[in-house]
Amino acid sequence: MAYRKESVLVVDDDKRTQRLMTRILQLEGYRTMKAGDGDSALSAFEEEKPDVVLLDVMMPGTDGYTVCRRIREFSSTPIIMVSAKSDDVEKAEGLDAGADDYVTKPFSAVELAARVRAALRRSQTDLSEPAFCSGELVIDFSRQRVTLSGMEVELTATEYRLLTHLARNAGRVLTPDQILEKVWGEAYVGESNLLQVNMTRLRRKLGDDPKNPRFILTRPGIGYIMPRNE
């Protein structure tokens, strides 16, 4: 059986940047395909079914955030947002839209290749990872689906990452900075308010009473913990 090269869809309206990313990826052994705007990106994604998407944020017509959200409606394929904007608000918007990572221009060939490898590793881990169960809460990593008493829980991409990080460390207390670094990135370490806001929303969706929680417990002055699988 012939080996299938992993494929990457490169979406950028700047032809020079598009060629640069494509060349970097081809040298790393990936099969590449290109799109120069949001609508053609969606068409290419549906036709080619790439393993990873490199997605520019600012494009004419349909922007990268919208493309990301539309892909997330039916696919869990890793998406790496690429943008010249480096402020935290832009990064947060990309992650909340469903992106798995965020790369700021200009970037090095080494960094871009490493980000793609990491995205592929995470997606392959999810496919082989058994579901997490805690009472009536079930996290199906392979389908990126969370159910509570058999009913699907609608989570944002960030809320899903937060929940799965806690689940993968069940039985272990995680400090706020450990969670922020893993879920949002190193640039967000110290942003305790960001974590608190998202934790409150996540608990509410899980029906978790902060005064008597079942799934996400608080250890005052230390951090958060999920009980081990029952």
C-alpha cells in the first residue's frame, strides 16, 4: 500500500506568503493545496479533506474567523490561524472561533513546521484516546463531542480545550498558570480573570454548582481538579 502524505491547505490572499508557506511545507514532505480567499478555502476543504489548515485571518470577502467557524460546524481538522496581528484580543478571537493554534507573521520555517507537526500529533492522539467518563459526563475525544446524561453539550473551542485538559489530568490539581499556558498559550500566563470567566461559563454549561460541584472542583489558593474516572 502506498504511503499517503499528510496534506495541508494553505489559505492566504497574499501570494508571496502563500508561496512561502507552501514551500516550507513541501520541503517538510507534506502535500499542499492553496486557496486565496475564504469561499475558495471552504470549497477546497470540502473537496480535498486536508489533514491541517493554515488559515490567514484578514482576507477579502469571507474572513478567516468565519471560515474557521464554518469548518468547525462539521469537522475537527486542526486549524492554525496565521496573522500579522499579535495582540491578545485577536488571538483569543481566533481560538474562540475554533482554531487549534495561532501563528504571528513574520514566522520562521522552523516554527511553522513545528506548529504543523504539533497539530497533527494532537489530532492523532485524539483519534486513539478512549472516552473520558465522570458520572453522566462523557468526553468523546475522537469526535470532539461532550455529552451530559446523553445530551450533547454545546461548547466553544476554548471551553472544549479547557475541559479536555482538566479531564486528561483527572485526579491532579492544576494551577491557573498551568491551565492558561496549556489552553491559551504562554502569553496568557497570569491572566487569571480570563480563566475565571471561561471556567464559570463551562461550569454553567455542565450544570455544575460552584458551591457543590461534581465535575470541576476548586482547591482554594491552588487551582482546579477533575475527579478521576468513575
